Amino acid sequence: MEKISNRIYSVGVNDQDKVLFEGLWPIPYGVSYNSYLVVDEKVALIDTVECGFEEEYLANIEEVLGGRKIDYLVVNHMEPDHSSLVSYMLENHPELVIVANAKTVPMLKGYHGTPEDKIKVMADGESLSLGSCTLNFHMVPMVHWPETMVTWMPEEGTLFSADAFGTFGAVGDGIVDSEGTFEEYRDEMIRYYSNIVGKYGAPVQQALKKLGGLDIKRVCSTHGPVWETNIPQVVALYDKLSRYEVDRGVCIVYGSMYGNTAAAADALAMELESRGIPYAIHDLAGNNAGELGVSGAIRDAFKYDTIVVGSPTYNNGIFPPVETFMRALKARQVKGRRFYAFGSYTWAGASVKQLNALATEMGFEVLGDGMSFAQAYTREKCDIAAVADLL
Ligand code: FEO
């Protein structure tokens, strides 16, 4: 529990045990499920946390309320990392009324069997007075689900932003940011955005425009720090990512069966290093694959203007882990990238052509035919300097 202001308390939890967020994305630095209490003449709880933290969560709330009842549970977002404990909270605080929008109602019924008379339905823009302060609800569909809304508290310039402006990474002793917090979380914020919300660039842009007129002094997201000091940096990063804007640099992503495609990838990385071109390199397969796997590769594809993909030919096609990466880019509607493909084959080369075809489908600028080489990687077969010249 942490006091954020005279009316707002953080009562969420850190998850340091989960290995894969959404069953898919590695979280080596953990994740926080943030929940907030607003204590006024009425008491509102904003979002809950993932299941498995029932006792800790209830104790956090009790530490603030000391037996006082909760009047409202505001459900900004129904993904179960925030809504798992809705039924549990109703059991423990049967007097509370759930505050949600119309799109949330069937999800509450479907996940929790919540009776309609326990739900107060709010329209887009509608307000709820807690006494000396007000909660004002704004729909932000597809940031990250269609029912998602944010809650604005004008008296403290506070935006309870659901997943928006969230990040992977557990929070330390103090949830409120300070100078340097943004840089500390920057990479994990990009990974969170690109992995989880990355498909929804256009809705994020619409939400940023819709909320642009608010004088925001504090952002209380459902994941990561409470932003006060770093709001311009955080908003600018979300704006940049949702526009699919990038920095100059090369994201090398590859998979390798017997080390030949990997050798070409390493040689290219060394060449870029010698030329002072920023790059990242991700091995998606085998014992040397990075702990972030495709999650880290997607992050860096959102960072850099050039994507270089290496795949051996496998079953007359693209090596499956590499194909998964390409499909992930397509699903996220990544656009405006330069693209180059390479890879080894033994008797018939197919992967490079197929990678280029996928890249063309995505509207990438394909930089030449790529480098498809037979059997072992050698410097004679693979003119790495010529490839680097293209990039
Ligand atoms: Fe953190 Fe979309 O849930």
C-alpha cells in the first residue's frame, strides 16, 4: 500500500513469479497489477488485480480503509489481469456497486456471472461524484480491448489510464516516479507496448487526441510506475510508437538450425558495429536464443527503421520460429520499414524469397533480392559488406 495523495492510495501488487504474461510474453523483471483506492465521502476502488494475490490485495485495501466500506468498484478494463478479483471483491464487500460502461456488462456476466443490479452503467463522458472529487469516464476502445475506458479525476489532474502508459517490470518501494524512472523502464515500456498493445496504433492515436485537452498531472496506469515527473516522456513515447515512428538502426532477427544462418547474422552485426550503425540482434531458436525470444525481437522491430531477417530453408519454407516473428509483425500492422532477408539452404532455397514476399505484403521497402546461400556460411559466398552497404 502506498499513499499517493490525500485521497488516492495504491493498493496493487507485484507479480515476480509469473514467467509468461498472457501465457506468452516473458517477464524476467516481473509485472505489477496496479489498483487504486480513492477515499472521499464515498470510496471508489479502481480496477482489481490478477488472481493469486487475494490476501495481499485485501490486506492492502484494509490497511487504508480500516473497516470502512467500498461504495464503488470502477472496472476500466476487463482483461483478467485486472478483473480477476471482481467476484472476490463482491464477496468480501457485498455492498459495493460496480461502475462500468455498457460494453463491459456482458463481459462481467460472462467472466463473473455479475447480476445486472450490481452494475451502474456509465456513458462515455459521464461523471460520478465521490463528494469533494469527481470521476469522469472516457471510452478508449481497443486500448487495449473494445470495452476499455479511462477514469479522469479533474480535482487532482489524475488519469486512471488502464493499460495505457503501462510497462512490464515490477515496481519498487515507491510506485510514484522520479527523475530517471522513465529511462529505467523505457525498454520494458516499448516491449510492453509492442507486444501487448502494438496492433492498436490507430486507436491509441485516437485516445491520445481525445485525452489531449486534459491537464494531466498524474497518470495512474494498471502496470508500472505512477507517472508524475515523466509524463511528457511517457506520452511522447506512446505517441511515437503508435505512429510506428522509428529511429535509424537495424533489427537483426534470425533462427538457425546448424549455425550457418547464425554465422551470417553475427558477421552482419560485426560489420554494422564497425560502421557505427545502431543495431540489435535476436536469435529466435536453439540454446543461444535470448531470454526474451520473439518478444524482444518485436520490441526492436518497433524501435528501428530497418529489419533484417535470417532463416534457413525448412520444409521448403521459412524456419517456423522466424515465420512466427513475421506473422507477429503483420498482426501488429507494422509499417514503414526497410527490409532485407538472408539464410542458408542445402538443396533448394525458398526461405529468402518467401520472407521477401511476406515483407512486400506488409508494404515494407525490400532492399534487393536478399542473400540466399548454399550449405555452409563462408565469407566468399556471403558478401556481408555489400549487404551492409544496402542497409
Ligand atoms: Fe493489463 Fe489489457 O490488461
